[in-house]
Amino acid sequence: MAKSTFDQENLDPEYFDSERYEHHVPVFSAGEVEGLTEAPQTFGWLAWKRFRHHRMAIIGAIGLVVILLLFIAGPMLSPWEFDERNIADRLQGPSSDHWFGTDEIGRDLFVRTAQGGLYSLRIGFIAAILATAVGTLLGALAAYFAKGTDIFISQVINMVLIVPALIVLSIFSKYSGGNATSLAIVLSLLLWTRIARVVRGVVLSIKEQEYILAARAAGASHMRIIFRHVLPNVVGPVVVEVTLLLGTVIVLESTLSFLGLGVQPPNASLGTLVADAKGNIDNDPIRVLTPGFFIVMIVLCVNFLGDGMRDALDPRSKNERG
Amino acid sequence: MDQSPLLKVDDLTVAFRTDAGVVRAVTDISFEISSGEVLAVVGESGSGKSVTALALMRLHPKNTEITGSVNFDGIDVLALSEEEMRSIRGRDVAMIFQDPMTAMNPVYTVGEQIAEAIRVHTATSKQAAWDRAVDLLQLVGVPEPKRRASQHPHEFSGGMRQRAMIAMAICNDPKLLIADEPTTALDVTVQAQVMEVLHDVQQATGSAMMLITHDLGLVAGSADRVQVMYASRLMETGDLDDIFYESRNPYTMALLNSIPDLEGVKDSLEAIPGNPPSLLNPPSGCAFRPRCSLAVDECAASDPPIVLVGEAHASRCHRTAEIGMGVEAMS
């Protein structure tokens, strides 16, 4: 090995024989090494490889897909309309006719749960995406540029954190009419600070890494360093935080709707369904439990998924099976 | 040295303002590097070697004051705007860092990082940059470069990673390579290989190199000229032979005495007594005086000037002339 590195021809060809070399690469099995020489492994492909060995994450992903399918396809299979009233059939329990029963004015609760669930998910995803975009950018800028930028953004974060969310939302709901997008925007404006604080902390440590100095020494600009070198290293912690945030948004939206401050009739969300049924909880607990069950399941699945994605997106984590 | 040198540094001083006071990490340093030349900068930890290198690339931390002048290839580096500086970094001057474990971004493959370094400075297609990255990995002796390029840094050993760092540094054919302790974090056997790669690459590209190290053994094998730093100052500078065989400076001589010798039996290595001084509160006079076996009263009174003792050989010591006449530095 101590030969001059430039005369490759003189190197013992046996030494680098691919079959022998495989023994030094425990990460891949023999078959996969073959494929490697053809095309470079992309980051996404490797991440997927790790992800699919994460049992809880797969359960979470399958759970979410099942819930989504149920919410989307269910109403199509059901003969009932979202707003169709059948006073004669009011307050029925689950039956083959009305899978989840009916409410006080005889609307089919399965269709309402599916529609309400989609509405809740829509608000959750929009709010989580907006909060993540704003929080990641501001958190990264604060930590990277430090000094005045950091002080300013940190103070804004502190101010947002002390804003009492329920009061703001109750005032807001008076004017918004319970529109999903505007509700999501307001929720994201209240919640981006959680992401920003996590990102700020992570970036503070990343920017001291030598590879950032190396990138500067290679002539990269600040923006290039932030977007190409810093943010990809933030993805892991952020993904976990986003999934927790998505859970929080869905629960918070349900809380608001339960209090009558969120989604307004004729629209429904999982929260309003729980609220509608609460008066009758002693006689008819199933009407509260079905939307409640879906809230819990969605939040759980999303958190499992986030856990798996965090591990999958970290290129240093081992490709363990099981 | 017929024409003007590639890099000319005059009276460079780098001072950090800290809560405890001003720390001068580099004091009045002047030196030159010609094209194709290898200059080794030697000194203990904290002697200002790395700070000098970072200041040359203007990568020093904020709250730093730099005075003096740095002329690179006819450009006054200290007067450049940040944007102009950026176009020089990585293209004309490239740097190899000490620890290859931390100097690569863990989320990208090695090939992507080299390709990225190319694309920062030249409008190249992704595929062309990738192909060049693979060629460069081959050049620095990474076996199976195609496959290795698509691996992440954590799948590389330390020596292979440092080779990849070298590949990244030379990807834009820089005129000056700054290698900041390129082998310190590596095993001794791997050190030799990496130095060989570095040497070959430097010969092949004809770039000048500033090799920062505290390993005199490394210097002997690869440098044209040597400059010795101590406590932010230049102690001695000269050709390789000047420093190794005709040193005129007590500090250089003490350093040389502290390396093990193959010939002759030494019972114990001669360490230099004491520790380097605090730069926050340097001793009066010569900075090496408290540890110097040749110190006289004059040394405490004034900081000696650096004086020329040969064609390109200079030493900073009050007793330079006496040492030349045969005063033994270490008994």
C-alpha cells in the first residue's frame, strides 16, 4: 500500500478485487454491492432502505394510509350524504345501515367522521407545513448569523410564546368563520416558535463543525452554506418535531372546535364531533369515542412515522434489520 | 525566486479581542511562498500556525483585528470584499483540514461533496462534476473510486477520508494549498501514505503548499523551506538544511533535540522545560526566554529582532551571532 498512489497499474490487482473487498463493507450485503457499481446510491434510496426496517414506522405509515383511505373512500361507499338529515333515524347506535350510528338530527356519523377527519387532517398538515417552513428558516437564520439577528428573532419567539393561544384564537374565530386554511394559518403563526427553537439549537452546534469552515474555505456563500450544508443536517431533529407538532395541531384544533372556537357548522372536524356528542356521553359513549379514537390513532401513527423518518434520514445510523 | 512570489505576507498581526483582554495570536509575521514551493510552518500548539493560515483565507473568527498586508498573486487579500474573497477561496487557495472525521458533511456522499466544491466555482453539469470527482478520487489513490464516491464519509476510514479531502482541495487546481496539520489525526502508517499523496499531488499540479505541522519528521521529508513559530512570533526561517543542520535559534535547536534519534542511544528524550507562555500576558523581552537554556539578562530586557544570517536564513535571538560561533544550545 505504500507504493506511489499514481501508478495504479502496479498495484496488486488482487488486493482490490471486489470480492475480497466486500468483507470490509459490513453495511451492505453481497448482492447489493453488485448493484452499487452500476448506479450511485441516492440519499433517498438509502433512507428508504433504513425506513422499511423500522417496524413502528411502517405500522405508523400503514395506519395513516388505512385511516386516509377510510376517510376518502368510506363516504363514497356509504349511501348517506354528509349533511343528510333523517329525523326518524336519530340517535341510533352502530348498525349495518349506519356504521357509526346517527346524531341528534339523524345524520350518518360514519360519513361525518370521515369528512370531519379529513378536515382535521387538512388543517393539521397545512399548519404543520407552514409552521415548519417559517420556524426552520427563522431558527436557522438566528443561529447562523447570531448577534443582532439572533437577538431579534429570539425576542420575537419569546413574544409569540407568551401570547395566550386560546384568547387569540377565540378573537380570531369571530372573524374567520371557521375556514380551514385561515384556521391553519393562525395555528401555524402560534406554533412555528417550537420548530424555530429546535432548529436554532441544532444550527448553533452545526455551525461550529469543521465541515462548515471547510465549506467556507471552498468558497461557498452564506446562503449556499445554510441551504446546502446546514439545513440538511437539521432534517432529522426537525422531522421528529414536525410530527409532534402535527399531533399538537390536530389536538389543538379539536380542542378549539370542542370549545366552539374552531371549525364552524356546517363543516365538521373530529373536535366538533366530540363536542356535539358530549351532552349525551352517559347514555351514548360510543358517539364520543369514535371521533376520539381517530384523533388518538392519527396522532400515534404520525409520531411513529416521525420516529422512523428521523432514523432513516440520518446517514450515520446503521441499516439494522427488524 | 526570480520573479515576485505567489504569496507575500508583510508584518501580519492577528489579535483577538476577548473578555479577558487582547490576545495576539500572530505578531508581525512576514514571509513569502513562491509558486511550486513547499513551506513548512512548525511550532507547538497555540503558536499561531493555524491562525496565520485562517487569516490568509480571511476565515478568522469575528472580533478579530488583522493588520499588515497579505499579497496573493498580485491581489491585496485583506482589501477584498467578502464576495471577491469567496471567489478566491477554494479556487486559487484551498485548504486541507486537520481532522478528516469532522471536515466532511455527514449527509452527503463523498462524491457529491467533491462535485459540489467544483460546481461552486465553475459552471459544470452535475454529471461532469461527478465524473471529475471520481477521477480525483482515483488520483489520490482511493480504490474503487466509482463505488467509493457514492458512499458517505462515515463509511471511509480516516486515511481514505483525508485522501478525499485532498481530492476536494485540488479539484479546482489551486495555486496555493494550505494543509493544516493534515496527518495529525491519522495513524502513523497512514500518515506516511497521506503525505506521499499530498506530495505527489503537489508535484503533479505544481501548486505551492503551506504545510502546517508540529511534526518535524514530516517537515524533513517534504518541505523546501521551514519557518518555526513560537508564541505568535516567527523564531527562525530558512531552507530545510539551514533549519535542520545549521539552526541559529535556541528554540529550533530545542525542538530538534526533542525528537528521537535512530543513531546513538538516548536514555530519555530531551523535552523543553515548562509550557508555552500565555499570549494574554506574554513575558517581557523574548517570549522563549523563560524556557531557554541560553537566556541572558538582555533577553528579558528587549524582544530580539529577527536578523538575517544567511541568504534566506533568519533567526530571532539576541545570541544568534554567538550560536553561529559555536555556543551549545543544550548541554
